[in-house]
Amino acid sequence: MSAPATWSASKATSDRDVGFVERPRLIVWLSAQGRVEHARLEPYYLPDRRDPARPMILRASINYGGPADWKPILKRVGWEDRMRADRWWKMELSMLPGEVLDYVPWLASVVGAHEHDDAGRVVGPPHPTRFWQAGFLDRDYAWSEAAWDRVEFYDELCPMGVRRRLWARRPLGDQGVGP
């Protein structure tokens, strides 16, 4: 595992230590309760030359898919005594690329609500958003309406059976001639 790319004690936007881990690419911070939390933004759907109609959908993940073993990372940054085993919340939000910056303040309010166990701290999402759970602090999966609609349109345009045949034709790197 490579060393973290940069670590800083940024007080400009937060009253806690915040850092960046190079591999896997994560932003990590200590919650008000001393829990190590992490977030990342990654592509969920991407168009490619075999399937150019596929929409670009990005997913913001908080406390999903972090390292299997946090100990080496925490030791390197001096946080090894701060890892706590109590309740660890998580959330994923899928959205269009143009919505990412709009959702940042909302995601920050979600983090704050979880730190204080107070759903009243959450501001409304900036775009219509679909949630699958009833109680706000229990919600761990959400999609912007626009991203959901784009994927539904894609599914109607190119049903799964067609996509399977399209992807099964030949490997992406194969430029050979023939059926």
C-alpha cells in the first residue's frame, strides 16, 4: 500500500483534521465522536465506445468501500488510537456530473446530522432526490431524479438483453475482422 499523498490539518472549512489517501482514493476525517470516516467520488456508469449511449453517472460514497484494514493508514497519520468500533453509518448518492457541486453542501449537512444524531441539521437536497428508507438518519441509498431518469431512459433505449449481446461480441481491445 502506498503512503498517503497529502495530509493536512485544514481548519479553513472544518474544526477537525482532514486528509487524503492516495490508494484507495479517499478523503478521511475524524468525526466529532472520534470515528475515522471517509468519502469518495467515483464513476458509476460511464459511456464507452462499445456502449456510447450509456449515461455518465457519478456516485458519492460516504463510509462505503474503504480499506479492509485501516490500521496501517491510521498509524501513518498518527490516528491509530482514534479508531472506534461503535455504530458506523454509510450513504451512497448517485447523480449527474453537473449536480456534484450542488450536492456538496447537502452532503456536508448529512455528515453533520450523523455526527450529532440530529436529522434536523440536514438542509434540503438541491435537486429532487429519491430515497429508499423512511427515517432520514437510516437512509443509506439515494439517487438524484435526473440521474435516475437518465438511467431509466437508457434502459428503455438499450434493454439488458441487447447490452449483454453487445458486450459479449468481442473483448474491448480486439480490433480483429470478422463476426
